[in-house]
Amino acid sequence: MICAGVPEQIAEMNAQAFSLTAGGDAEWVTQDVQSLLGRPARSLEQFHRRLRRRVLLGRAPDTQSVGRRAPRTAAATTPT
């Protein structure tokens, strides 16, 4: 990083953060998603599968999980 122009102090802090993460310091899990959204968190794989299906079907991303649904427009429902 220093060779790329990052100040030495910043490079040292970044290296420390990367080292902590690689050592498992970020492996803990909270219940924040469940508490905020009222539903269990989805795995990245579940999210990807759901988004992929919606994209393949030509639907807008789902906003229902945050208590509202995006309005459907004629452009979103009319094939081109």
C-alpha cells in the first residue's frame, strides 16, 4: 500500500484490520436483521437465487421485506 502512495499510518491500520478479519474477528453473528426487519436474515446464496429469479422474470427487486412494495409501472409490465 505504501508503494501505491498510501500514508504509512493508514497502511498499518489497514493491514491490522485485514489481519483481524482474516483471523476470524468478523465471524460473529447478531440478530440485528431479525430485530429490524422482523424476519430471519437471508444467506448470500438465498439472496442471489431470489434476485436472479426476479431478474430472469423481468421483475423489479422486491421491497416487500421493508414494509412496502415498489409501484408497478406500465414500462415494468409491458414487454418490449
